Amino acid sequence: MLENFEFMHPHFLWLLLVLPLLVLWYFLKRNTNSSSLTISSAKGFLAEPSILAKLKPLLYVLRLAAIALLIIALARPRNVQVSSRTKTNKGIDIVMAIDVSASMLATDLKPNRLESLKKVATQFVNQRPNDRIGIVVYAGESFTQTPITSDKRIVRNTISKLKWGDLEGGTAIGMGLGSAVNRLKESKAKSKVIILLTDGVNNTGFVDPKTATELAVGLDIKVYTIGLGTNGTASFPYAQDPRTGKLMFRPSQVEIDEALLKYIAEQTEGKYFRATSNTKLKAIYEEINKLEKTEIEEFKYYNYHEKYRFLVLIAGLLVLIEMLLKHTIFKSFI
């Protein structure tokens, strides 16, 4: 309740500092408030003072309370109820084209490239509450795992279930990019973005990556490309153990077609990144998140419930009580 309470003119509360001065003034002047009478002897007046005489300061207390309430009323106490509504002025449609070839199981990122990507991609989705996101996966072929949607729960669920082995072997970068472009060709968003991630070279597929790039340029789609993998060698899967079915790994040279990825990014006015570790991969997605901002307009509505009227009413009532007591019960003491 107090967190929604405020004073419209809090500077008036400084007037409350006058109250201690008024109390001090009362005690200094209390003996001069009554008329004096000089007589030769006071023996006849030595009886105990009545209870009304002791209660006489109550009148001044009522006056001080009324003054305090009026000062607080001047500060305009009120409760504030705030409601807000947001409007997205510049929506962004994003397609994440993700390489799920066998090389994504390499362990140069921990626990492997694919699992590291899934964690970072999920965090990225959580940071884009006002955008629509779709997922395209590719290896030797490509398909849309999740169409563009504003339902982040579906997108996160899709990412969590990404795995190797559902597609033909190889790395068809052109097909992955082409499928992502196809997802965005009907988009009405003011900004269209593809995040294309791969850890290899284009070695299969019937779509030329440069042709897919031209389609992206023609549709005004910006492509951010990410080359995933350490420099040098990494432990790659090369076969399955026939007895256990587990993958067997051996060190192999990391090969990423950086020239192609840079070309795609430059032609579409995007940017190329190289992720050689878990930390760098996370930093890349954070940078993309900053580069692609959604403009949001927020409308706030304030509903004020004024409290000063009640305080003024109470103050007036206290003054009235003081006047009634002064001219009735305490009349003989004033």
C-alpha cells in the first residue's frame, strides 16, 4: 500500500518543524494565559485544583493537531495506481538457421558445440519478448523446425530438442540459408534478420549459398553469420562403436568456410562472428541482441486517489471541538 503512496507537494511538510516551536512557545507563555488577581492571603484557595484545570492544555493539543493535519493536507497525500500498455513500433522477425551436422558434437566447446549453442540460443530468445522467432535446421538437407512465431515457449522447446542424426550427413549452408529466407519472404515486419550458424564448409545441397544470399538481399533480409569452432584441432565424432552404439571421437582439423560466411554477412549488411569458446559464443549472441533492438512505446495511465480532503475535514472537526470546549466546559478557566 505504501509503495503506491506519495505527496504531490512534499515541500510543505517542512512546515511541521513549526510544531515543536509552538509547543515551546506554549510552555513559556502558559503562566500568562490566565488573568492574575492580587490578594492579601491565598489560604482560602488552597483546595485541590479541579480535573478541568488539568485538562486545559488539551485545547492547545487539539489546535496543534489541526495545524499538523492542515500542513499534511497542503502536501497533497494521495494513492497512485499505475497501469501501462506497450506498443511495438518496430517489430523484428528473426530466423535462427542452425547447423545440426555430426561435427556439431565436437567437444571443443563444453559439453559440445550443439549443447553449448542450445543454452545460448535459449537465453537469446528470452531476451526478445517482443519479436517473432523461427527455427530452421540443416545438415545435408534443411527444413523448418518451427515457423516464425511470437510464442517463445514453442521456440524454447524446439531449441531444447535439437539433436544430431535426424538429417542426412553433410553441411548444406546454401540450403539452410535458403530455407531461412523462404520463411521470411512473406514477413510484414519492418526488420527481417537471419542468424546463420555453422561449424563447417558447404559440401552438399542443391542451393548455392551465393544464390541464397542474393535472395536475402532482394528481400532486404540482414544475415548475421557465426562460425563455430576453435582454431586448430578439435575432437570430432568419426564413427559409432558397433557394440555399444556410442560415438567414437578423434582429433581433426577444424575447417570453417569463413570467406563464405563473411561474404554472406557483407552482402546482406549483417556481420560475421567467430565463436571459438562458450564465452565467445555467448558474447556474440549478446552483441546481436544489442544490434537488433525493437522499438517499444509504453503508455502509462495514472489514477490518483486524493487523501487531503479527509485530513481537512478532521482538522476542521478538531477546531470545532476546541471552540465548543473553550466556550462551554472550559469557559470559567479562560
